Amino acid sequence: MMCGPAGAGKTHHAQRLEAAGFTRLSFEVEFWERGITTMPSAEVVADVASALKERLLHLNEQGHDVVLDFGFWFRRQRDEYRALLAPRGVVPETVYIATSLPVILSRVGNRHGRHADDWPLTEQTATAYFERFEPPTLDEGPLTVIR
């Protein structure tokens, strides 16, 4: 489970795992494939979340390694996916990309919406996301922190 605020570098790390054989699941990619290039409604987000959970469980049944390029900004989201996978005996690793706000703002300033992994954000939105983010802790389970 990739974890970090928008612009932290989660997708870059997830793409490296994908190149190593993992299947990458991403809300942004799913939105893009559905023709959605602006912030979707809560209903669309819920529909995509359901579809991604279904794909995750199917991929797990098939024995595939999966990287969830989601963000997992809040502990309750991370706990939800742990609970989803627990009956299957899967204990997911959280990979927290710890990045400073100045670095994040420089990255989101370079986004132009050209593809799914180039989702544009304003500095104000990126700052708000950063301030609301709940960093993972060791008591949540396996954790790797990348600075």
C-alpha cells in the first residue's frame, strides 16, 4: 500500500514496482480510463473503489503481487484494506513516501493533466491535502518509510 500525500512520489515508486512485476492499481488510472480528467463525484469515487477492491481480490486469488497506488491518507483507509485482505492471510506492507511540503509543491506545480499520473492540483489543494494527511505508524503493521 503506497502511502503519502499528493505529490509525495508514490506513483514513481509504484511504477518501479510495476516494472519489477507487480500489478499497479490506481484511482487516477481508473478515472482516466473512464474519461474522467477532473475531480469526480463521491458516487464515481465509490464505484471506482469497489471495482479496484474487486480487482485486488481477484489478483490476489491468482497469486499476483499488487501495489496499491492510492495514497491511503487516513489510517481508517489503511485499516479498511488490511481488514479486506486479512481473511486471505495477507498482511499488506505500507510504503510511506515521506516528503516535505516544499518538494510536494514543486512537483504538483509541474503537473498539467496530460495523462493519468499527471493529475493537476493547485498549491492550495496540495497544501490542504498535506495538512490533513495522517502518517502511518509502526503499530499498523509492516511499514517501510522512504524519505
